[in-house]
Amino acid sequence: MTEPGGGTGPATPRRRGRPPRAAAEAGPGARERILAAARTEFSDRGYEKTSIRGIARAAGVDAALVHHYFGTKDEVFAAAIEVDFEPALTVDAILGDSLDGVGERLARHFLAIWENPATRTPLIAVLRSALTHDAAAKVLRGFVLRRLLERVAGELRVPDPRLRAELAASHMMGIVIMRYVLEVEPLASAPAERIVGLVGPTLQRYLTEG
């Protein structure tokens, strides 16, 4: 194709990578199918054993289409995490109109993700991958820091807001590991609202008290 200046090249910029000719046949739902396949692959096989080719095969698309939409395996992994976190864990809902009760809201929203069987199973697999594989841990840290902690910290009016947000997150992740991964009793079978009631004041202190 000849451009007005006499050179040649594409008329419009492409996304990263080059979609295969089969991309048109994949349909508008290809991205969603890839994400669904990625969540299943990461859940069933773990981070290290999951491959772009395996995700593509499970989604019924060419591997080049996975690269086209997401780039690397790390980026597919991050997108798969986001699918689970975003619907239930929204920063606006946690922060509310004021910081009063923010600790309780954080605990309730965070536990709601893990109490839901549809999100708990893949997230446990993601967490296990992060505990045993450096690349998975890096992706999970980057997602949590970028999408959650930095926004929460930005609303705090206390010294060391980033540190406080990280302490709150570490507290909740410890509960998740003990309750859902190791299944330590009586924490594993305690009602979620009981945990919220006990943990909320501690998170509130982390996030708001000078």
C-alpha cells in the first residue's frame, strides 16, 4: 500500500504482535474465550506448566491471537487475575464516601471474593503459583500494588500511607492462606462476618490512625 508521501506501510497502527489470518474467524468473543481458558489452565496446571500454546488450544484459537491480545504469559496471567478481582473488589466501594468503616469494608469485600466458589478455586491456584514461582509472584505483586494498594494509599491522610496499605493487604492475605489454602481450624469454618468483625478494627487502625 502506497501512502501519500510515497512510502509504504500500514495505514493504521496495529496492536502488539500480528494477529493470524484466522483472527477474523475467531469472532468478537475470542478475547473472552482466551481469558476463560487462561483461568482454567492456570487453575489446573499452575503458572509454570501453563503455556501460551496450551491456552490457545483450550480457547480454540491460534497462539498468535493470544499474543495479539495480551502479549506475554505474564500479561495473560495478570489479565486472568483481574477477571476475578475487579467485579468483587472495587476500590471505590472500599473507600466509600469517607474513611469511616474502611477497614470493615476492605475485609468484607476481600473475603467476598474468596467465599464465592466461582472465584475461589482459580484464585487459590493463582496464589499457590505465586508462592512457588517468582514470575507469578511478580505479576501478582504488580497487580495488587498497581490496581489496589496505590489507589487506597492515595486516599489516606496518615503518615506512610503506602506502608499502611501494604500492612492491611498482608493481613488479609495471611487470613486467606490460613483459611482457604491451609484450612486451619477454627478459622477455616468461622463465619465470614465473624472474621470481618474481628479484623475490621485492626485494618481501620492500619489505614486511618496516626
